[in-house]
Amino acid sequence: MAARNKARKRAFQILFEADQRGADVRTVLADWLRLARTDSRQPPVSEYTMTLVEGYAGNAARIDELLSTYAVDWTLDRMPDVDRGILRLGLYELLWVDEVPDAVAIDEAVQLAKEFSTDESPGFINGLLGRLKELKPTLLR
């Protein structure tokens, strides 16, 4: 499972970089892939990282719509950039990656928040993704 943990971390970093640069996430992924081939200091981009990034990119509008709808008193623009990226990745994995148990998708997002965000962020992310997990059957219709 360490490989998937690293893949999630890299996918989060790509989503975060795209958000910071105001760039398309697929463009940033292509940049990471190119650098991984030419710069030995650049970490590799695994298949699962590409799956996560491409999956998010293909569902970005729906993911942002769901986060905006269910994040009580928080707009996407008001969320910390790190939390927004973690939530986007976590929600993609929660709703569209069937081989990952829901609890694992949520826990991995919480772990990313513990590593990269504020002390309040893990609770916020756990609560929002937990709520979306409860609604999952109705969200995928």
C-alpha cells in the first residue's frame, strides 16, 4: 500500500501545482512526466498517480459542484488551497475508484491533510468526505 500512498501524494502535488499556477491539471501532469524522464531528481509518476489525476480532470466540474454544495459555509475559493486539492482528490477516489474502499479513500485524504495542511483541516476533510460518503448512492445517479 505504500506505493498507492506515494501515488496519492504525487497526484495531490500535481493538483495543487495546477491550482497555484492556474494551469490545466493535465498540462501539469505532462510537465511532471517530462521532468521524470529527463531529471533524475524528479520523482517518478506512477500509473496510479496518472489514473487519479486523469480521473479528477475528467470529473472536475462535478467534483467542484459537489464540494460547493456540501461544504457548509465554505465556498471553493474560500477553502485553503491545500484542503481544496485534497478534497478534490479524495472525492474522486471516493466516488469513482471502486477498488478502493470508501474508508481508505477518506483516511488517505485525512492523512494528506495531517501532513500538508493545518491542525483543523483533517477534521474538516473527514467530515465533508464522510458526509459525501453517506450520500454516495444518490450522488452517482
